[in-house]
Amino acid sequence: MTQSITTAPPNAFVIIAGDMKRAKLPEDYPTPSRYAATSSCIFAGCSPDVDGDTIFTIGPHDQLRPAGLTLLFDGVIDTPRRSVSVWTIAWDTLLEEKVATDRTRVRIWGNRPEFPDRVVIGLG
């Protein structure tokens, strides 16, 4: 199932994780690419909240159509709860999607390389 939300996360990034209670956060953020990852989570850049909302979409990779967007991240994270969640730095859950495995490939596209206001997260 594909889900979307329009919101303005604080500090211009979100955290994508399979289990936030066990997630080891990246130590080297922010990076020039505005993405950093460990085996358990991803810090992903988005539009600054002062500039307005960002549209986030998450779902199975084969159900998404990120036409016209640029691939910004491609990696794998641990998903022991068999779900992937998108969180703000205030620990608010924005989106959650079930996955079939305990390690999940995550691809992230955006409408621009820095501070995208349209972010698509493909799983699997």
C-alpha cells in the first residue's frame, strides 16, 4: 500500500527506521548530500519547515512511479519489526509501511538534490 503525508518537519530532515527503539543513529550528519545511514536507520533531508511543507510518499518500490524525480539514496536497513517508519526529530511518526523481510532495501527520490519538497520512499 502507498501512503502520503504533507508536513513541515523541523530541522529539514526525517529519520527512516525499522525500529526506532534499537536504531543506531548516524554520527556524521549533516553530510554534503544531506543523507546519512547506519544499518538501522537513514537521515534524509527535506525542505526546511520555514520554507513550507514537504510531501512524503512511502510504499513498495514496484507500486511507486517516481517519474521526474532524482534518486538521492539507495541502501538497506534492518527491519526486525517488519515495518519501516518515517519520524521527525521530535519522535513523531509521520508514516509507517509493512515490509516482508527483516532487512529492507530503501530507495529515496526527490524533486531536487538539496532540500526536496517532494520525497518518495520506495521499499523492497
